[in-house]
Amino acid sequence: MLQQHLVYAQMAAFNLSSPANLPSSLRVFSNFSSSGKAPTLCFYSFPNPSPLFSSTNLKQKSPFKYRRLNLVVSALKKLSETELVPVSSESDGIFPSDSGVYAVYDGSGDLQFVGITRNLAASVLAHKKSVPELCSSIKVGVVEDPDKNALTEAWKSWMQEHIAATGKVPPGNEPGNTIWVKKAPRKKSDLRLTPGRHTQLTVPLEDLIDKLVKENKVVAFIKGSRSAPLCGFSQRVIAILESQGIEYESVDVLDEEYNCGLRETLKKYSNWPTFPQIFVNGELVGGCDILTSMYEKVSLPVCLNSRDY
């Protein structure tokens, strides 16, 4: 009954063309005649002595989406035919940084997880660090210039092959398993300086700003929220801070319900006329341009994480 629930991709028929002047490690496949103008599908491997990873390359986009997906799945090696490569401290640099599908095996040779990624090398390294006891060897299939559907079809072909052979889903792909694919952490909420615009403040708004920037290491006053910035400069600031893994608090200066009057008061407090504004340890660093300059000079993490800044 299990096989009744599997949907197998229709495999296209390929003609092998192997010109004499091509090296033995290179073969060109096409399901169209050589005289036609249809897309050509290329299949290649890494240099000899042993090809580790296969790759597909669609030279032109097919006008028929289903045809392209079938080509990708057809060119990808079967899971059982793909070489198993040991993962160790000496395997750095072996895996390509291309997009593709990969399968992770434990020390006993049991398949633990099948995934897709935009960077195979980075994913392998991440798994090796997070679950070394389950990541002993890897199989990878490279898919060049893929869209999301092409990657998904490649993943399905390997999953379906494994399920057909074993009758079970890899442990890491079972519903609810979070060992291999972790949910993105929920973004923090933006801070509010007041309970509401109709609330009478007992202390001046400037004092609330002063307390806020001094009690938090990094504070970004932005236009919009951190999850939905409303200007390009604010979006850039958020992207930089989060890409560097810097903990920070954010305040929406356009929120007139809970931060009424903040924009004008903050301009006077900081003596800085524009937004966003970034404070570190109670002192103004500057706006988007200054933060970007620090980021490009690779001094940002050092500066923002330094107690002496």
C-alpha cells in the first residue's frame, strides 16, 4: 500500500553523446536532437580519479515548467548510485558550495536526513557541528541555476527512492523533528516608550529615552518595526545588525500611538536630525551610513560588543 501513495516523476529518455575530443570525465546528455534549438542538459563530474558529485545545468529556461523539472530529476543521479563521502576534519573544501540535494548518514550507514540547500558545503558543515554523532558521511547532488521547484523535485526523487527501498521515512524528515531543520527564532518585539498616547507621562519623554539607551547595550531607533522596516535605511540597519548576530533593541519612531512625540524629542536629545539612529552603551553611534562603514571595515562586531565602546 505504501507504493500506492508514492508519486514518481516521469523520467525522460536521454541519448548519450560522447565526442572523441572530450575528456572521459565529461559526458553531455540531451533528450532533444542535436539539430534542434531546444535546451541542452549538461551533466558533469569532478576531475578524476573519482567523480564525487554530479551536477545539472539548464542552459535555457524551457517554456514548459514541467519539462524542466523532469529534466532536472532525470539528470540527477539516483540516491543509491551517488557516492558516499566521509565527513571529517580533513573533508573541508571537498563539498561544493552549489545548490542541491544531500543525504546524511550516521556511523552505521543508516540514512538520517535528506535535505535541500543553496550551499551544500555550508549545510554539511552546520550539520557536522550541530549533530556530529549523526553526520558521518554525505551524498550530494548538485543542481545548477535551480529554482525552488527544481530543488524540491530533486529532493522528492531521493526521498521516494529511499521510501520505496526501505518502507520508511528518514528519522530527520519525520514530522515534528527539529534536529536537522530548526525554526527561525521569533523576532523580538519593538520597545514602546509609553503605555499609549492618551496616557499622562509622569516623567519627560527625554528622560525615558535616556533611560532606554543607557539600560540597553544596542538600541536602534528606526522607521517601522524590525520585522517590517518602512524605509531603505532602516531596513539596511536591521539587516546588518542581524547578519552579525548582534543583540539589539528596536524602537519605531513612526509609532504615534505608543511613541508619540518621539521623533522630535529624539532629534533634540541626540542632536542628530535623521533616522535611523543607533545607540551603543548610551552613546550615539550614528545612522545608516556610519553603521554601513563600520560593517564594511569588519569593525562592527568588535565595536558593538566592546565594553569600552
